[in-house]
Amino acid sequence: MIIRLVSFCASYLLLGIIYLISLLPMRALHLIADLTYLVVYRMLKYRVKVVRSNLKHSFPEKNEQELALIETRFYHHLADIMVETIKSFSISEKELKKRMQLLNPELLASYFQRQIPLIAVTGHFNNWEWAAISLPLQSTFKAQGVYLALKNPVMNRFMIRSRSRFGIDLIEVRELYHEFEQRKNLLTINGFVADQSPSRPDRGYWVKFLNQETLVAHGTEKYARQYQMGVVFGKITKKKRGMYTLEYVPITDNGAREPEGEITKKHSQLLESFIKASPEQWLWSHKRWKHKKPLESSPSS
């Protein structure tokens, strides 16, 4: 009982500190990011082995000096994303729209006019968090997002409240199928981040991604095909520190018309092209290649 009480109080204290930090102007937060870079990368060497392995296998054509430059730039970018995520807790609607500018709202409007529900898929590229929480501000669709519940109930409630304050309806990943069934007749836009490693091999498709056979979660394709939804990819471009643009790239108007595996292949190829153009802006610290593709059975077996 005492341990739970201490944990409860500590959680609220930590959240209070985080919220106060979020009230700082972005210029001050980016100064904190510069210090965070030194601590996370130079001192703690956070997941450096994972980052180096991922970069080496993804870009075999690059030499050690080129890979080291990407690595350094990645940790600078990661520190920026950390403080910008903290800013999410108090950022105003006006400032969010300024810092995450949607370039082609007319594309979403065309889907809405044709009464086509959407999945907006992206990856852990640039500030995906701001792209997600701004989803309700981008169109007249009812916006929904997927999240994985945190073990700490205090942190979980705070996270939900923070992410949903602009109107996005958050669905816990384990309730996703049930909620899609309940809301299948609503005109929704659903935010998916599709570049995490699936928990099991049967929950993904194998695609060639960044020079490697990669298991990609099939949730985007599964729901697009089952509920005849359109799919767009969110291309997030970093213009400068704390300033981004978001442009939606159409993939399909009806997932049910696409061959199996095609949607997954297309959104993975789009993400790959953006990563190759700005490699330091992807989340290299994620253990992306946990699963290994099984060897093909020989014809005689």
C-alpha cells in the first residue's frame, strides 16, 4: 500500500514538472534539447549499438564516416523530438497549426465529399506525435487514433488527456477491432503508425525495406481491406527546428480493391524513400528487425 502511494505521488510530481517545462517557449526547449543530446548520446550512449547496427545494415553502401554523421545528426534530432513531445502537453491550437502545417487539405476534403473513410498512415519519422494530435484540426472527418496503454495508470490517464485535447478519439490497440466494428458506419479518419515491429510474425507482411527483409505490421491493410477504406500516407517534412509540413500522399481509394500485401508494400516504399532522403529523421533507436524471415521451403520438401 505504501509503495503504491509513493509511486502515485511520484507520478504526479513528475507530470507536474513535465507540464511546467512544456510551458517554456520553443527556443528555450531547444536549448534543453542541446543538453539532452549530450546526456542521451555522449554520456548515456542510449541504444547506440542498436542505432549503429540498424544504420549499417540499412546503408551498406555508406562508409563509416557517412554512417557516423547520420548517427550524430539522428541523436540531435531525437533530442528535439523529446522536447517537442513535452511541448505537446500545453501547446495551443494556434501554435500547433503553425508548427505542423498541412499542405494539401483539399485531398482530405475530396475523400470526405465522396464519403470515403480514411486511414492516414505514417512512420516514426520527424514529429509524428504532432501530426497525430493535429488530425482533428485537418479536416471535417471524425478523427481516431490508436494507442498502447501504459502500465502506470496515472501516466496513462495523463497521456490520453494530453493527446486527445484537440478532439482525437483514442482507441486502445486491444480494442481496435471491436471499435472499428462499432463505428464502421461513421465517416472517420484513423491515424496509424505502421513501422513498429509486430509482436508476432502472423501479424505482418514481409517486404524489402531499407535493404532488409522486414516484417511490417498489417493493421493498416487489414482494416482498409475489411472496411473498404481509403489510405493516405502522411509525409512529414522538417523545415527547421520545431517547424514541419504535412502532406498526404494517396495510396488507394478502396483497400478492398487492392491485391493482398499491396497496401503494406506501398506505404513501406513511401516511408523508405523519405528515410533515404533524410535518414537522420527516422527513429533508428527502435529495434525494428526483431523477426527474421524464415527460409523458403524447397520444392521437394
